Amino acid sequence: MATILIKNMPEDLLKELKRLKVELGCRTWAELLSALVASSDALLLNERTEQMRKGVKDFLTLKSTVSQKWTSHPTVLEETRRFRGHETS
């Protein structure tokens, strides 16, 4: 098994890591590192999920705002004429 050597670690950080090691029931530092990495992935996933939910909510709000401005369902012919009108301007 590979060994990780960390020098000049502050004493308060070492105490916190020892406390976490006991709290999480890890027998080795490798188990603690594995548990911390796994929990970090879960946190990133939760943050990403919240960002996605906000994006979907904002998109649906935009969709309803745009839909309210339409008086009727646009046809291909109307949209083509409107688009070509913008080209000549």
C-alpha cells in the first residue's frame, strides 16, 4: 500500500482529522481519506443538482413569459415573413 507523507500540518487541523477519524469509525488514515472524498463527491452532486433545478425553473419562467406574448400559434409562413422583414431592415 502506498504511503502519503504530509509535512508542516497545523496542530489544530491534525486534531480535527483525528476527531473525524473517530467520528466516522475509520481505522486507518486511508479509510478517512476515502470517506472524505466520498462525502465531497456527494456535496458537489448536491450543489450541481440545485444549480440544475434553478436552471430548469428559470427556463420554464422564460418559456411562459415568451408564450404569454404570443397572440396565437405562429405558422411557418408568418415566421418566415417576419424573419425576412428583419433581413431587409
